[in-house]
Amino acid sequence: MDVQTLWFILIAFLFIGFFVLEGFDFGVGILLPFMSCNDRERRTVINTIGPFWDGNEVWLITAASGMFAAFPDWYATLFSALYLPIVIMIAALIFRGVAFEFRSKHDKPAWRNFWDWSIFWGSLIPALLWGIALANFIRGIPVDGSMNYTGGLLNLVNPYALLCGITSLLIFTLHGAIFLALKTTALLQEKAMSFARKLWAPATLLCILFMAFTRTETDLFLHLGINPGIIPVFSVLALVSVIFLLKKNAAGWAFAMTSVAIAFSTITIFMGLYPRLLVSSLNPAWNLTIYNSSASDYSLGLVSVVALIFIPVILIYQGWSYWVFRQRVTADSELEY
């Protein structure tokens, strides 16, 4: 295995971690205004993700850093093509982070309501835009032979991308509802399970519809072959199994299955892309690949040493934080947010 392929796998791993972990706290933020009837309940909902949300975003920062270090041409082309959506997404994430910290600094209902809806929009916008971005990864965008983006905003906001965006939004919201069922008790837990059961059907339907459009709009399945392998198939089976687990109130297993569905779907996208990084809709010869977009072998070797040191640290820290804050958040819990 060459070092370019190794870094492709590493960046895919970082995006998997981001979508699985940040996905549930996007979902919790989206559900926040609809889950709770009073301020105490809303604080309880926020505190289920309070210890995790900022650590989950480290996965995105690390993935973007890896793109910049290992595949600088991919980073430059992608960030110039998606400049406006990325700015909107970053602004939403910043506002969301501020909302977590500022919400409980004042007792006025109007103040807290403003920050609650900031958390909602700060979660919904990235959940939607990430789906749109991934769809454009595999469908292709107008990139010329000099790796320059030649299109406009309308090239990115196409029906296929919007379908993927709405699908990712619903999947993350379902993921968040199941996480809330794991982390809360009594009435909030019942509400979370009710939302999860209601969200499963539209999320699964749109996921299947997105797969059908992917077959006609992209060459992803051509790259995977007639037999796509266990990973794409199991991603669908994992999502289908969720409703049976929810009916049995097995929230833990349901959360594991939505995690598997998100992880395996992300792996499927990267499998279908390899060795490409970004598809050119103008000419297949202008695709960005792991070879024509990579840094020098010396640079890749250097950043590989850095990754070998710091990624295990991130994994250990994340595992420790989830273990420390593993208990459910109840009405009697001391609420920080």
C-alpha cells in the first residue's frame, strides 16, 4: 500500500468519526425546540451533548488538516468550489458553539429562546450542507484541467445534491433521537423514542431513493462492481433493522445500528471514489486523484509521523470523555448548560 492510499484511508476514517459522533449531536440540536416543554427539560436535552459536542468537532478539524497536509490541491479546489457553503457552515457552527456557552448566562425566557433556536439552526444547516457536499463529491463538479472550479452556486445546488442533503438531515436527526433515548429518562426518553419511530420511515425511504438516484446520476456503483460487497449492503440492513429494535425499546442496539449505517455509507462513498478525490463533470481526465493532488513523498512521510503520534491521543481522549460522562442525564442532575 502506497502512502497516498494510506492517507486516503485515514481521511475517510476521520470523516467517519465526524459523521457518527457529530451526527448525533446535530440531531439533538435539531430536536431541541420540539423535545421539551419547559426550560428544565431543554437544559436536560442540551446537557446530554454538552460534554461531547466540541470534542466531536475535533474530527472535522483533523480531517481538514489532513486534507491540507496530504492532498493540498484537493483542499484548494474543494474549498474554493464550496467557499460560500463552507462559510455558511462555519458561521452556523460558531453560532451554535456560542449558543451552548451563552444560553444559561441569563434567566430571561427571550434570551434563552433565542439561543435555543440558534442551536437548532446551527445544527440543521451543517447537517443539510454536509449531504449536499458529499453528493457533489461523487456526482462531480465543473473542474478544469488546471484543477480550478469553473462553475457557480447553482452547479452545487442540484436536485441530486438536495436529495442527499435532506437524507443526511433526517438520518442525523434519527441518530440524535436515539441518542437522547439512551441519555435521558422518564418523559424525555419516551418523547425521544416516539420521535425516533416517526423519523425512521422517511429517513429510510429517502436513503433508498438516494441510492436509486446515485445509480443513475453517478458512476459510484460502476466502481463498486456488480457485487458491491458487504459494506454497502450492510449499511442498508443496519438502517432497516433500527425500527425492529426501537419497537423492542432496544435503544442501545438501535444507536449502534444507526452508527453502523452512517459509517458504512461513508465508507461506500470513499470506496466508490477511490482513487479519485473529486470528480470533474467536464472531463474524467481532469478528476482529482490521490496521485495528482498529493503532497511530496517527503511531506507525506513527515505528516504521517505527526498523525501516528496525535491521532491515538485524540482517540484515547474521546474514549475517556465518553466513559466519564456515560451516565444518563436526569431531572435531578446538576446541569451545567
